[in-house]
Amino acid sequence: MSAEDLENYETELELGLFREYRDVVNLFTYVVETERRFYLCNSVDVQVRNAGGDVFFELELSDAWVWDVYRSARFVKNVRVVTFKDVNVEELNQSDIKLP
């Protein structure tokens, strides 16, 4: 497989993932962004934890969809995420979502 073939394959995977996102975004209430992943979910609980002077975030997500091109099953009933970076949580305004 050439480098161009690999690049085309990855481009097709990303395009397929975007299409899936476009199809499911209206099913969810929240967008959650961590340093490693992007999630859509209907319930999110963020807890700030302190352990030995280090601060981290513990997230509990329910009815989630994971933006990950390499996951075969992106729908997850419950997700627990631990991260040491900032977390961005936004509530989706369904009337603002107009994807082509």
C-alpha cells in the first residue's frame, strides 16, 4: 500500500465519520470535548478531583457517541473519562444545527 493509498483510505474514514456525526447530532443534548476525544451525549456530570496536589476531571457520560474513526461501535451507553486537561461541555441548541 502506497502512502497515497493510505492517505486516501484515512480521508474516506474521516468523511464517513463526519457523515455519521451529521446523521446523529440531533439525537444528543451535549457536546463534550477532552484533549483526546470528542463526544456527543444526553447526560454529562463533570467532577473536579484533587489528588496529591494534582487536579483532574472525572466525567460520567450517558447515551454517548464517540468521535473516533477507529472504533467500530461508536454508540456507548455509559462512559467514564478521566482527564488532566481542561474539559469543554456545551449544550446543543437543536435549532442552531443545520448541517448540509
